[in-house]
Amino acid sequence: MSLIQRHVILPSLAPLLFFAVAAMPVHVLGCRTRGLLAVSIALVSVLTGLAAAIMAIKGRLQDDSQSRWWIGSASILAIPTVGVLILA
């Protein structure tokens, strides 16, 4: 798996899935189910974003060249959490 696939494409699935659930009409899933799905996606995204941020910090301390990729992954994974804060 290349760096772009691992650090850009794979993390961008979380915001894509979050906004797909948020944009879904209420009569498809119901209001509560849609909200719970959006919050659970955002929670998983923020937890994996924190893990990516920790990997970036560890990489910075060890002078790893891939630490910038981890920072990008953490930034992408923060988007659903910001979306929940704005939409709620």
C-alpha cells in the first residue's frame, strides 16, 4: 500500500461516510439512527486521529520522514468531529 493510499485516501473515507450519513434524508434511517451513526463515525474518527497524532509526535522525536504523512492523516480524520460540532 502506498503512502498516499495509507495516509490520504484511507482516512478520507471517514469524512466521506460522515457527510453521506449527515446528508441522508431523515425518512431513510430515522432521525435517531442517523444521529447515532454520525456521532459514532465522528468518535471513531477522532480516536484514530489521536492515534495518528501520537504516531506523528513519535516520528518527529525520532526524526522520521513519514511523520508529515501522519500529521496529514490526523488532520483529515479531524473533519468529522468538526462537522459534528458545527451541525449539532
